[in-house]
Amino acid sequence: MTAASVAVVILNWNGKTLLEKFLPGVMRSSYPNLQIIVGDNASTDDSVAFLRKHYPEIRLIENDGNYGFAEGYRRLLDQVDAEYYVLLNSDVEVPENWIHPVIDLMETDDKIAAAQPKIKWQQDKTKFEYAGAAGGYLDLHCFPFCRGRLFDTVEDDHGQYNDAKEIFWASGAALFIRSKCWKESGGLDADFFAHMEEIDLCWRLKNMGYKIMYCPDAEIYHVGGGTLNANNPYKTYLNFRNNLIIMQKNLPLSDAYFRIFIRFFIDFVALVHFLAQGKLDFAMAVSKAHFHFFQMIFSNGKKRTKQQIAYHKHTGHYSSSIVYAYFIKKIRFFSGLGI
């Protein structure tokens, strides 16, 4: 039986150093029906020259501008033919056999649209990594968190999450997705630019009746913060703005605006907290996120589909507040949430 065709697609922007470090490992991936593609978002370093010189066997697709993560991948995948796409960050170290287990899991059920491997921290491989860990979840107020990572508390991996499990969202650091589901759903929303676009995509897929899975039998090692680090106010802006957008797009209408109102109150508390810490840039980022959310409210409203399923019916939904659980109840580990 012929293995399903897989295209690993790495989106690069000024990442020559990361390509030098991690691309050799990707090239050693053991999968029989595999193509490896690097797409470049108009890098201003010598990434493209490096690829042409040292990896002429890799297909290189050049975008004519820096379109960010979402639009960048949309433009790339329009030119890729495979049964499965793997959206792989350039700052990811992979072992040789990281593809087979995820594809094998997805092949067991046509309703599995997307999946992620176990994601651990490249600098300390005993720990999970912030952006994905053992699978993504959303709480009552649509705050994202992970199995293995609550806010800034990242767990050590001692086998506690070694079961394949349906989750709410799969990390964009190493997102496996059926190409037909990518096309059916419309792929990533270009208006996100970066951050949470994979959550929006997974939520839309779940509203369409598909499953998102976590596969513990494959693991990768993510550096994290390769494009925008946690101390960048623009990242704060994107996170706050995009979180509101995913709520507007994917919640049932009867629920969306009430929950958005609650989130505005919670966000205001965060803004005040930034001001109290003297982080004026971060407070302004929250304010700017709210302003731009309202600017986009009508255009994003048109993106809503007819398949808005009650939020609590989705696997991977936490019916309480992760903010309350973490900061008031002092729960630091996913296992303490009772999900």
C-alpha cells in the first residue's frame, strides 16, 4: 500500500540561521512519500541564496512580500499538491521518525482533519514547549492554554500525556492537516497576520464536524519566539485582537457578543495591570487591539459560517475560567483542571 503523500512546508522570513541549524534534521526525515518545500516571505537576509547554494534539491517558493504566517502559507499551499500538508516552523528540530506516527493516526479516521505531535522545548527537552505542548484547549472565555502549559507554567514531560487525545486546537509550530480540509475550510485567515490563526482554523474545522488530534508517539523540539518574542508589544496586540476575532467568527451568535463583552472587561484588567507595571507600550497594545477589532467587526462578521456549533459541545473546551483556576485557585498543572 502506497503511503499518503506528505508535503512539509516551512515558511521563512530572515531565518537563515534557523535554516542552517534545523533544516538538516528535516532533510533526514524518514517518510517514503515526502516533499520538502521552503517558502520565503521576501527575506532581506541571504536565506534564499543559502538555500539555492546548499539545498538545490529543495523546492523553493518565493512570495513577493512579507505576508505574515497566515497569508504567507495561503500563497504557498496554493502551489503545493499533496494529501497532507505539514506547516512546520523554521525553529523546530525534528527527529528522523516524526511524520509516520501522526499520519498513521490521521489515517485511522477520515474525520481527523488536523493533528499535532508532542511539542517540547528545544533548549531543554525534558520540558513541554509553550506553543503547543500536548495539545491546545480553550476555556469558558476563549483563553487558549495547553495540556502541559498553563500561562507561563510549563510542565516537565514524564509521560503524563502519552495518550492520543482529541483536542481543541493544534499548534501552528507543526500543524498536520489534510489538504482537502484545508481547501474546504478556506485555510488560514490572512487578516490574522500571525498568532491564533491556527486556533481559528481548528475551530472552523470543528464547527464543520471534524476532529483535531494530539499524537504522543511523535515529538518535535521547538525553540519558540523565533519571529516575535514575548517581550514584543506587537505580539501582545496580535494576541488580544485575534482572540476577539476568533470569538466573533466562531461562537454562536447568541453567545458571541455576550462573551466578547466579558472579555473586554477581562482585557481592561490586563491593561490596568500593564500600566501598574509601567509597561505603557503593552497597555497601548491592548487598547489598539480593541480599536482595530471594532474597525474590522463588520468584515469579520461576514466570515461567519452557517455552522456555528454550541461552544460547550466541542471536545477540548474547558467549562470554567483558566484565569480563575490559575490565579485564584492556584492550579498550575493541566491535570488539576479535571478535564
